[in-house]
Amino acid sequence: MWTSDSSRYQHTIRFSQRNSDGGRKPAGLSPYGLANTRICPPAARRPLSRAGNCRSTIRQSFDPFVGLTAAAAVTQKLKLGTSVCLIPEHHPITLAKTIACLDRISSGRFLFGIGAGFNAEELADYGVAFQDRWKVTREQVLAMKQIWTKDVA
């Protein structure tokens, strides 16, 4: 079950406000707020968290794009970005729209960090074969670029 912990949201807002002087490094959020409950499959080849039970951490996270939008709304200079957005775990049309909205709300301060993933079982949950992850990532990024730059994509 997903929990709603307002203290994490409030922490994101306070952190963003404290660091909004423009002299700080960009604020980035983890991609795992977006993931399903199978993000930590029992048979994973590599553990996702050295700190303990990653399922607990993930369930208490919120969508990084929601958090970054909240941070964008209360700051004017702070650069905002994803540490790594796992592209194969998203539909390119909805992700392109989400990123475009966040970029507009932040007045162009959003930095889009991307990756293809490292967990074969997790990628399989999204219908992506591990060996195809970079090909899928490239195709989806090119599709998003078309959506962002062309009237008809």
C-alpha cells in the first residue's frame, strides 16, 4: 500500500526554498517514486538499496515530477532535475507532456537526467528486454524530441 507522508513533501519544499539563491547545484529527485511495487523483485541480480528495505523507501516516495513541480512553484532560480529518469519505464507521449509542463512551470529551469535501467527483472515488468533497453531509450527520446519540436509528430 502506498502511503502519503506530507513531511516528505514539506521537506522538498523547504529544501527548494533554502537553496533557491541560484548559487547551488540543481535539485534532483530519484526516479523510484514513479515505480510500481515490483521495483525490488526478490530475484534481483543487484540490490537496489544498501540501506535496507527499499520497498519501504519506495512506498514512502512520491512522483519526482510532482515534487519538482512543487519546488518550481516556490522558487525562481533553482535548477530542477531528475537524477535519472528510466525512460523505458514510461510511455513517451505522457512523459513528453509531463516534462513539457514541468519545463514551462519552471520557466526552463528543468534538467532532464535520463537512463535505461540496470535491473533486468524491473525492465521486464515494463515489457522491455534487458538487451534492448538502450535501443528503446533512444527510440523514446527521439519520439519525445519530435513531440516537443514538431506541430505534428
